[in-house]
Amino acid sequence: MYIMSTKQPMSTASHEPVIDARELHKSFGNVEAVKSLSFSVEAGEVLGLLGPNGAGKTTTIKMLTTLTQIDGGQAAIGGFDVSTQPDVVRQMIGVAGQSAAVDEKLTARENLNLFGRLYKIPRAERQRRTEELIERFDLGDFADRPSSTYSGGERRRLDVVAALVANPPALFLDEPTTGLDPRSRAELWDTVRSLATEGTAIVLSTQYLEEADRLADKILLIDHGEVVAQGTPDALKANLDRNVLEIHLELESGVGDAQELLASEENAVADVEARRIDIHVGNDADRSLALLRRLQDGGISILKFQLREPTLDDVFLSLTGSPSTEIEESTK
Ligand SMILES: Nc1ncnc2c1ncn2[C@@H]1O[C@H](COP(=O)(O)OP(=O)(O)OP(=O)(O)O)[C@@H](O)[C@H]1O
Ligand SMILES: [Mg+2]
């Protein structure tokens, strides 16, 4: 998708990416946190950086936003090299990181003003922009209280809004909705979509498949600093068995018996302590019913069951073909 943008930086021709990462690499001692990661994001596009804990999401975002040095490869924002022109790059980006950048002692209004100063926005415009953001993102209720008194969600919201002060052409959001309640999460999703529609190029990291699915135009699925899969959300999901049948058993001792009854099912994962069995069943309702009936006929007492959408874990399991897609020996 490409949307003409008023924010297109001067130095780029219209079809050049706003964010361009080529073979990025970063090591911490002997931990290779990011290995040869390449991607680009155009104006109006949202790239979802999806991956579990330790995948390299924050490290990637920190490299692109000048917060950590790039060990190998190259990155450019609006055509400016991140390593050699960090000062120019800083004026073109907004960042909402995993740890809050706002000053605890200051109010939301003061914090937004301070960010405007960091971006060297003239005073009058800074104040206008601060009021506009408070209004647009509904920060009014707590705009004049010190940030130290905010709830986790309120602080998260201020953090994201602070990244928007300079109306930057490139925006980096590192797990922006972690810890938000469903309503705040939905509001933030709306915000991200509307910023993209206005032409901002956005990199958003998340551990939630649903979030990437809702927001991203394309997804980079990473693990151990490497790309495991990439493409549009639909293309990624097309690779998956859509649904997981989650069966909760009454007794811990029933899990072993259930495993025997399901021995022919390649996709069953058992968790004895949780008294639970997960099976990838695709979209085949008959198959789910048959599996449940098999357990019931075998004398297994089922507490409850549900058919759910795959989680990020399921995506990984099915893409990497990890051994945990089978019933595990160790769960006896
Ligand atoms: N300053 C550091 N020193 C040493 N190791 C680090 C440092 N920063 C990150 N790492 C390591 O690099 C890897 C990637 O970390 P990173 O923070 O990028 O992951 P992440 O995908 O953001 O994870 P999370 O979802 O938990 O935030 C991890 O193994 C982490 O321990
Ligand atoms: Mg992180």
C-alpha cells in the first residue's frame, strides 16, 4: 500500500522508503541479538515486528532510532544514514519505547511541551501542538497531574502521544499496547491506523498476533534475531491451521490416558500440570467433535473445551516445526 503523504521528507523521491534497514546486525558479547535483518517501510505503511521475548524487537528499534550503535549493515530514515547523521535522523522520528521516556515529576502538558523543545519546535507552535494532542488523544482528565500519579495505561498513552509531538514522518512503537486494557488498546489501534492514513511510516513491535493482524500492512516474524517468516497478515495466516482445540480435563491423571487415545494425532500438545491438551484442528468442526467424542468414549472426563484462534506461539510452532508440536515425552 502506498499513500501520498504531505510528510514525505524532502530528500526522498516519492517511492523511496521512509525507513530502510539493510542487513542490520547487533551483538551483545556472544549473544547475537539481531542477525542480518532487512526491511523497508514506505509512507503510510505499518510494519509489524512480531516476535516472542528476546527475539530482537527492541534492539532493532533502538538501532533504527539512534539509541544503540549499529554493529553491521545500514539503516536510513528519509534517506539519511542513521549511523553517520544521527542528529538529522532524530528530528525525523518519534519513539515510544518499552520503558517510559516521560518525566515522572512533570504533568502530561509539561512533558509534551518538553518533547516539543527537544525537537526545537518554536514556543507558540509547541503550545498549540500540545493542546491539540491533549484534545485529540483525550488526555484532558490527567493533563495537569504529575505523571507519577498516572495509571499504567495513562502513562503508556502519554508515552505514545509524546512520540507524536513533532509530527514525525517515521514512528517507532515498541510494544505500545502491553498492559493496556481492551478499550485503551482499541483506542491506540485507531490512533496508529489514522497516523498511517495520514502518511506516517510506522514500525510497531508486538508479541500479539492479533495486534499485528489488525494493524500491520506487512509482518516480519522474528525469533533469535532472524526472520522466520514475512508477508501480509493474510499470507502468514494462510500458512496456518486456523484453529486450536483446547481441551481441559477434570483430572491430572486423565492426561496420560488422553495422550494414549490421541497418539495418532501429530498436532497434539499436552500439559499435565494444567490438565490441558491443545490440538491444531484446522477449520474442520467434524474433526473437533470426533476428537472430543473419542476422549469421552475412552472414559476421559472433560471439564471444558474451546476452539480458539492461533496465538503467536502456535504460529511459531507451525512455522518452525519445533518438536513441541507433538505430544511431549516429558509431560508424563
Ligand atoms: N544491553 C544488552 N546487553 C546484553 N544483552 C542484551 C542487551 N540488550 C538486549 N540483549 C539481548 O538481546 C536479545 C534481544 O533482546 P531484545 O530486547 O531486543 O528482545 P525483544 O524482542 O525486545 O524482547 P521483549 O519482547 O522481551 O521485549 C536478548 O537475548 C537480550 O537478552
Ligand atoms: Mg523488547
